[in-house]
Amino acid sequence: MDAVDRQLVELLSANGRASYAELARQVGLSSPAVHERVGKLEAAGVILGYRAVVDPAAVGLPVTALVSLIESDAVDDPRVQDELRALPAVEDCWRVAGGEDYVLKVRVTDIAALEEAIDALNRIRGVARTRTTVVLSTKWEGRHG
């Protein structure tokens, strides 16, 4: 990756809907050259995809929590990740170092739904315990929030 590729990644991170013409104008290249570079960045796995950023409250998910998950020492089950992925309330999952094994971002409709999600997490074979932090307000999400 050169400086132009880095600039393209930064511009697309801020606005994934930017046209090739707009990107070209900002980096000083032709639209076809930008199209080719973006295609190479996608093929190389630098750009993983594009998505709409949605207001969770607007789609009925106003409650966000970060749930730390500790795996059982007695059970080494690789299916834990698959079961985490299958839970609709789990939006993001990070494997972490430290006292916990995973940190999850959970989004739900209300506190009762959060309790159900935590119960479901604790029922997964291989989960020893969880610790939950409820988000009071979101100042920003993502680098360009």
C-alpha cells in the first residue's frame, strides 16, 4: 500500500458511498485508476466490505451492553464462537487478552431482553461466567463517528 491507497482507504472509511469520480478528484487520479486501485484493495482483503451505519434506537434496539465472557477451564470447545455468532443480540465479538476471553457488543430492545441475552450466553457450553457493562450513552462508534 502506498500513500494514495492509504488515502483511498481513509476516504472510503469516512464515506463508503463516495463515487470513483469524487475519490479521483480528492486523490488526484483518474476515475478508472481509482476504480482499479479500489478493486485491488478489495481483492487483497484490505477493504472487507461496505455497510450502512444505522441508528440502533431507530430500529428498535436502544439498549447496548458490553459483555465480557470467560470460558471454562474444564472445557475447550471451539464451538463457543459459533454459538456466539448464532445469537441475534450479539453484534460484535472480540477475542481478547486479559482476565476475559471475549468481549461482546450486545444490542437489545430493553433490559428484559438484555437479561435473556445474558442468560443465553451463560447457557453456552464452555462459558464459565459473564460480566456485563450497560452503555448509558454513545458518544461515537467507529473511527469517523
